[in-house]
Amino acid sequence: MLRILTALFFAAVAPLAAAEDTYPSKPIQMVVPFPPGGVADITGRPTAQFMSRILKQPIVIVNKPGAGGAIGMATVAKGRPDGYTLLMALSSVSIIPVAERLQGRPASYSLQELAPVALISADPTVLVVRADGPYKSLKDFVAAAKANPGKINYASSGVYGTLHVAMEIFANAAGIKLYHIPYQGGGPAVTALLGSQVDALASGPSAAIGQIKAGRMRALAVWGDKRLAAMPEVPSMKELGYNAEFYIWSGLFLPAGTPPVITTRLRNTVRQVVNEPDFKDAMAKIDTPIAYLDAPEFAKFVDRDAKRLEAAVVRIGRIDEK
């Protein structure tokens, strides 16, 4: 009997050991569920580059936009749990399933179908307008919105996406009504603002700071509880009297059910990456502070954030998409 049990044990662990020894044996895809130019893409590219060096296999960025990120997120959630498909998600990963149910549609995926690997960054969003526009301060913007309900429009990364929810949290706190124009991602939303197609945008700092420094955009306020180190001259909404706080974070996920040996290998890889001076320099160049959390802490973080964002989405209510 002992021989049989021993044989069964080694039969069970042998595939896991083999997976650990050979993984990765081919290129890995990192799905970014938005077009190039947004926070997930800007964070994903240096992360993939430095992970590739350690894993000795290419990590290829695959931009898969659509439905506020739902298409790309669902692709990974429903994908094979073999370690060859990663997801670089934003905080909207927990919003989309709630919003889809609110719209009367079945959720395209659930959070339980995704396994957290690591949090990479977390920054408050920033409210930006064109530098040549009429709004010089948040006070100007709110006054104009109150005088013209529903006339001031803003771009977002999609209905119920990260940037949409941030803006509606602010509008609710300020007692104003704005007109929402969704795009396929943060990059196209920035382009729409610069092209005078919209009046305002809630953006991740890394996607906007270059335009702000170049004098094409003006930052009116940030959604954090304090000012951003990269934008010390820009006030927080809290200090201006608005109870509006929203953080746009980016983190890596795998399909649930990925073998633990593979998950551990990737967790260890990310831990090594975020401690590399060259990676820190790369993130500093895109004005994105590293906010690393390993899988257990990241899972708790996601759970807390999901509860807060679900409450925000319910407050926004059902939106009849045009």
C-alpha cells in the first residue's frame, strides 16, 4: 500500500515539477484591454520588458480594447490557465461585471475567474482640460457646469470604465450634471480632448503629464486625499471641499486555476522587477510611482476596492447607452 501511495504522490507532483522546470518555454502574452496610450498600456510595456529579461522569453503586449475593457478582461478570465496569458488590468476590472448586470446583461466574466498576481501602481486620477480653454480652476469648471447643466462634456475610456466612474463620483460630490462621451480607451480620450471634441477628461497622471508639461492641457484637481508629488501645484478635490476620491491602479492577473508553481514563478519575477533600479527609473520617466503588492495583499486590496466601486456604480445607476 505504501508503494502505491508513494507512486501516486510522485505521479501527481511530477507534472507540477515539470511545469516549474520548463515554464516558460514559449512567448507570453500580456493583454492590455485598452488601446495604446492609456495607463494600463503605459505601465504594461516596461513591466513586460523587464519580466522578459528575467524569464528569458518575450512578453508580447496585446492591446484588446472594447466595451470599457470588458472584452480584453473576459479574454483572459476565460483563457487557458497555463501561464501564457497575463492581464494588465485597471481598477475597472471590478466595475465591469457589476455594471453589466446593472444594464440587464449577463456579466462577461467574474472576478473569481481571475487570480491576482501583483499590484504595480496606484495613482489618483487628475481632472484635465485644454490649456487654451475657458477653465482656469476647478471653481470655474463647477460654476460653468452649474450654469449649464448637461452642456459641458467629458471623455472617458468607456461606459462604466475607470475614467467614467471617477468623473461621476466628482459630479455627484459637486452637485453638477455633465455629458459623458465614451471612447475605446484612455489614449483616444486624451486625443479627443486635445482635438477639441470634448471639454474635459479624468485621466491617469502618466497619460496626461506629458501634455500638461507641454502646455497643451491644464490640470484642475486630483482625486486623491493629498496633492501628487509629480504635480505639487495641483490641489486635491478634498482640499477644495469635494468628497471625491478615486485611484486608478494597475495590476497583473492570471486566469484562475493557473498551477501554483507557475503563479509563484510570476510573483517572484514581478517582485524582482519592481526592485530593479532600471525598472524604477523607467517608471519614474513615465511619472508613475510603483505601489507594489504581492498576490495575498493585492487580493485583499482588490476586494476592498471592488466593494467601494460597486457602491459608486450603483449610485451612478443604469445608463442607456447611445
